[in-house]
Amino acid sequence: MSLYPPPRIIEAEPFARLPERFRVRGRRCAWADANKSGAELHSFIEGPAFDRAGRLYLTDIPWGRIFRVSPEGEFDLVAEYDGEPNGIAVHRDGRILVADYKQGILCLDPVRGALTPLVERWRVERFKGPNDLVFASNGDLYFTDQGLTGLQDPTGRVFRLSSAGRLDCLIDTVPSPNGIVLSHDETAVFVSVTRANAVWRLPLLPDGSTAKVGLFVQLSGGLSGPDGLALTEDGGLCVAHAGNGCVWVFDRLGHPTYRVVVPEGLTTTNVAFGGPEYRTLFITESETGTVYRADLPVAGRRLFSHA
């Protein structure tokens, strides 16, 4: 007999759907040719992140767009540029940083819609393709560099950009690093390893390096694998499982406690906590271009931008 009960199923409901006027029709793009077998994508929304005003920012990877969604679910186009934006992190001072597959880490001016480079290279080389990012409480920025890595090429990387501007590579042997969060006490980094269908734990040593990297949870199934991550206030982990149409919620020991399912679409790519009590989990489902929401029994961890 198991000591743990099975995970409770929570059904998400629609919050906002990308309006038809923003859906691209009858066009192909380089990102879809490389990542989606040449499919004609109307959009591929990702990177949900809230600012202090409670507005939700989203990226649209193939068409180089960044949207802002009001608390009422209304979409506004903030920026459109020659890039492939993915993850978003909001600085405490209001700056919005974007992990861009083509251009590195960018800084978005949400008023003018202008993007400027923050980090474009590691030493002298371009990045493989930044994917997601998160701030530590001291302002250090951690981000994943995924590119086309996978089990055939386990050379994906995780970087830390200190608040003083120093860039360090923590690990360079990850087969497809994707979503990233810090543990509750910031002594470890959790990374979604999409092609291995797993979440890794990277302990942080006193000097900032990492050792004894281990497997936190091993998932299965799906057309893709674990993608975006979010931390709960009690140290648990929310894992968007792209290809399975759900978000898993694990406790701090890695036991699954909840499974949040969406009513339509399988490509649940990323998550962010919001709402007045920070208990509402917002989920990007990229196949349908829909943001879903679900109220959880546990609140989300307050981010650097909201602390």
C-alpha cells in the first residue's frame, strides 16, 4: 500500500485567448521549420510573467512578438521585432528581461516597445539559444541556453549573470535545458530537461559553482517534455508538461500532489502565479493560443519583482 495518495486532479479554465487579429495565417517561418516540422503556426505563446500592476506579459516565439494581457484578459501588442522571444523575467525596478533564442538576453522597454541587448555572448561565442530565466533575491539572473541540444547532443548550458555583471556557466552538459527556478532557500537551481523528460537539481556551493547535480523528478510520456517551472510557497514545484496537456505540482520531496489539466490542447508550455492571493496558476497552452488559470490550495512563491 502506498504511503502517498494519488495526485488530485484540478481542472483549469480559460482566462484569455489570443484574438483573431493577432493570429498569423498562411505563413511559414524559420522557427517553425526547425522546431515544428514546417507547420504554419498562428502563434506559439510562452513566457508568462506578471508585472507589479498585475498585467501578464507573454511572448510569441515564431513571430517575434511580446503581448501584455490586462487582468480582464484583453491583449495588447507591446513589441514586434526580428527575434524569437521565449522566457520573461521582471526586475524589481520594472525592467523586463527576455530570453531570446536568436539574440540572447534582451531588455524590453514596455512603454516604447524597444528591445536592447543585455547579454549577447559567452566569451566570444554566441549562445546556442536562450530559453528561460529567473532572478535570485539578490538580483542575480539565472538562464538556460537550450538551442537544439538533446540526448544526441547533451551540451545545453545554465548561466548566471550576477547583479555586478559577471557571467558564469554553471553547467554545460544538459540535454535540452528549458524552464528554470531557484529553490525556496536559493541553495539550488531546478531545471527542466525537456528531451530527457526530467527535472534536474543543481546544488549551489558557497562560491556559486555547482556540484553533485542530480535528478529531482523523472517524467514519462508526452510529445515533448517538461517545460516552464514555478515554485510554490511551501517549496513545491509546478512543472508544465508540454505534450501532455497538464501541469504537475510536486511537493518539496518530489511527490506529485496535484495534476492541473487544461480542457483543450496538449502543449502546456509555461506557468506563472498571479491573482490577489498569488494562488492562481496561469498556464500558456501554445497549440490553441490560450492562457488558462486554475486556483491551487497552495500559493506561489513571491518572485524577485514582487518581493
